[in-house]
Amino acid sequence: MTSGTTDAVGDVRGVLATGPTPARPSALSSVITLAWRAMLKIKHVPFQLFDVVVTPIMFTLLFTYIFGGALAGTPREYIQYLLPGVLVQTIVFITVYTGVGLNTDIQKGLYDRFRSLPMWQPSPLLGALLGDVFRYSLAGGIIILIGFMIGFRPGGGFLGVLYALLLILVFSFALSWLWIIVGMLMKTPETVMTMSFVFLMPLTFASDIFVRLETMPGWLQAVVGRNPVTLLARAARGLMHGNLAIWDVWWVLIWSAVITAVAVPVAMRLYYRER
Amino acid sequence: MTNAIETCGLVKTFGETRALGGLELTVREGSVYGLLGPNGAGKTTTIRILATLLAPDEGTATVAGLDVVRQADAVRRKVGLTGQYASVDEDLTGTENLILVGRLLGLSWASARRRAAELLDAFGLSEAAGRQVRTYSGGMRRRIDIAASLVTVPEILFLDEPTTGLDPRGRNQVWDLVRRIAAEGTTVLLTTQYLDEADRLAERLAVIDHGRVIAEGTSRELKASVGANAVHIRLADANQSDAARTTIARVLGDSVLPGSDALVIAARLSSTAQAAEVLAALTQAKVEVAEFSVGTPSLDEVFLALTGKPSESPSAEAER
């Protein structure tokens, strides 16, 4: 293995013998391979996770201790209300990285290679999404852990928290398809990132993540009450604290289904479209 | 012998821009074929259509006898593509990149790993195998990129400007590699803006301008079409350029080739004896000549003669 130097091209003759072409990989196999790639990227560029993890920790601590007293009497009481919402906000916010990652791969020419390979063509998208779901889970786990450390005590127990996290993952998976569309339309990863502020800021702040719906003026309640993020936060709180209104879950699932049904065909169309 | 690539009347438009305007191309099996042309001539568009990344608006193309639109999946099993930009994942190591491609081509994990090691060794990259590709030099990056196109040996290999941005040593390595790949029976279609590259590597070439083939043949044939012999003169003083051109025109008639450099003049000769007349006339006109040589015209001059404008400067591009 040490014979090759980095300057000289070795003898390529031996490796150019044409063997039988292997059978085309199954769709599942190519998706798993590309999810493996996403894992490797997390391993090689752990700094990517910094953004994902540190911002929500900061948010949780700041909001709990600065606003907690004013909004709920004590920080300890406020964290019971806030934590499920912060979890929603964190994961919804990092869905943008689906678009950023895809855009980077396209600009770098990596998708040219993928698309010239004889595999099931949507594999790169699904493989990347699997990697993203792993990232969402990791960020979610960290937030929940920090929550426990500063006094979050969910009445719904372990299962309640798990179900809430799963519901958030379902919604974020659907939302990621929108970012795939944005990732394919934009020229640079930076513009994709900018889009996240335009789109995700209002979506997450015009919700009841930080304050209760009842405290808002009537017209705003009408808007905020219909925001899917509000529905998701409410469902997550209900699941975690064991006082769920089952319709909240259904609404989130309906929203996820609608977003997926609209975004996936558009995304796939763009994907097959020539660039 | 059958043809590896055949296109018929390829047209591709992007918005207002007509990238290809009826491109006709025939590439024999087992050869190195060069597509030569300036930026925006349609070289990359041609490669992308042939590698099934783009569908043509009009016309047909077959690769290894398969239609690139209707049989795209079958074409993908026969071709390898190394794009203009390194189409490998910079965050991954060399080994991981090759395993990734191997897996996506249908190799088992074990075979993909074995094949990766084999290729890295053959491409002189085994020492860098465990390093992220972002730490590689330009030449190493291009080699891992070409290696990724050879994980399963394709019948036809597309190389889009394989040496753009490489230093002379990196360029020589890639040339060496392309020759060896072709010697093993793979058809190579490469695009280039470098005239000497096409001259050295390709058995046949097509000169492309505005999405059409404006000349086709071996480099010898192309040179012959401009004139068998040419005189190349480098002046010592750019101010004497006009005087020199007038003098040469008086001796040779209308055979001065258009050029972009005031110091360099090239002209067609109908016989080598005319060279002596030119030199004598220049001496008499007191034009100072720094260099004087007689030979076949360079591809640069061929391109100028065919299109009437100079090709892109390779040195400026290499700085990118």
C-alpha cells in the first residue's frame, strides 16, 4: 500500500480490464448507501452539527430564564410549556439544511455523477433525507436532555416524549421536501439559507411556541391558530404532558400529508428536469 | 467497426441561447476523440446530452448503439463521466468516494472496498486514501475524479475539460492516464480548449463553434486544410507590426493568418522557398525579427482560420 506516491500515476493497466458489469443495485441498497454517505459527512464535518445543536440550547436557556418569570410565574413552570415548542422550532429550522446540502451537491457537480449512474434516480434525495432525519433526532435528543437538566418533567412519560418527537419528525420530513424544491431552484447555498429566514422565521414565531394563543389579539389568534407549527407545538405539548387533544395530532398528520402530496411531485419533476 | 457515438442534428436551446444548432458527430469505437472549441461553443452541452443528463430539443444521439433518451438507463451502464468540476464529495476521503460509487454501481461492500484500494493504488493515491478529498491538490483531485469514472470500466468515457486548472505536471499525468485508458479499449470523448491537448491526445477531433461542427478530421488533416506550411515570425518590436505585415503581404499575397498578438505573425506558404524571400524582404524593410521558423500551422492558427477569431487563452483559464 505504500508503493504509490502522491505524484506519480501508477500502472493503470491492471485495473482497466473489463469485468462483467454488476447488476443494477436495488432501490433500497442505493438509498442505504447514500444515507451512509450522509452519516460520513456528519462524522467528517462535525462542525455542521454545531449550528444545529448550540442555537436551540441557547434559545431554551435564554427564553426559560429571561421570559420564564414574566410569562409563567417561574422559569421552572415555563419550561414545562416551552420545551415541546422549542423542540418543534429547532427541528423545523434545521430542515433548511436539506435544501442547503442538496444545493451544494448540485453546484459542486456531484449530482451529475449520481445522475449518470445506473441507479434508481431518486436515491440521492431519499438517502440525504434519511441522514437529515438522523440529524433531527440527534438535535431533538439533545434539547430534551437539556430540558430534563433544567427541570422539564413531562407528565406523559417516556412514551409521550417519544411520540411527540416522532410526530415532529413526520412533519419535518414533509417540510424537507419543500426545501428540496428550494434547493433545486436557487443558485447558491447562501440564497437557500436566506430563504429560511424569509419562510421559517414567520412560521415559527407566529405560533404559540413561546406564548399562549389566548394572550394574543383576536385577529392574530385567527392566523396563529391555523399555523401548522402551532398545531404541531400543541400536539407535542399534549403528547408530552399526557393531556392530548387527539385532533391536534390528526391536523399535523393532514398538514404533513398535504405538504408531501404537493411537494414531492414538484420536487421529482424538477429533479428529472434538465439542468 | 461500429461507432461508439453517433449524433444527428442535435439541437438544444436554453431560453434565448441556442447552445447546439444541429450538431453532427460520429466517434469510432476505441479511439480518443476531441471536441475542441472556445467557452460557450456547446462542448459541455454535447457531453451532458451524451451522458443522459440533458435531453436534446431536437435530433437523436446514440451511445454504444443505445438511444440516450429512450434507453437512458442502459446508456448509464456503459458510460463514465468526469465533469468539468470535481464530481466527488470533498468531505469524504478518497476511499469513501470510490466505495460510494462502487456501491451505487451495484458492487457489494467487500468488492467496492477492494476495487477502491485497487484504483487508488493504480492512480498513485494510496497514501492519500484516508484523507478528505478537500485536502487534495488539483491534480490529485482530477485523478480521484477520473478513478471514480472507472470503478466499473466503462465502454465510453466522457471527460469534460479534464486538464482545466491543472499545472503542467498535473496535465501531463492526466494525458498519460487518458492514453492508457484508451489503450485498454475504452473510447474516450474529451472536450478541451487547449489546442495542444487535442493535438497530442486525440486521433480525431471536431472543432465546434456556436453549437455546430465547423471542421472534423485528424489534426494533420485540419492543419493541411489551412495550408501545408506556415512561417511563424516573432517581432522584436510591436511598433513594427504594421510594417512587417505589409512587407509579408507584398511577398506572399493574401496569406497572413489573423492573430491576436501584435508581436506574432503567421502566414501560409505555398513553398518553403518563400520563407527565404520573406526573411530577405523583412531585412530590407529594417524590421527586427526575434524568431523565425517554418513548420505546419498550429491548431491555434487552424482555429483562427476556421472561425476568424482567436480561441480562449489557455493560460488565463489555468489561473482559475
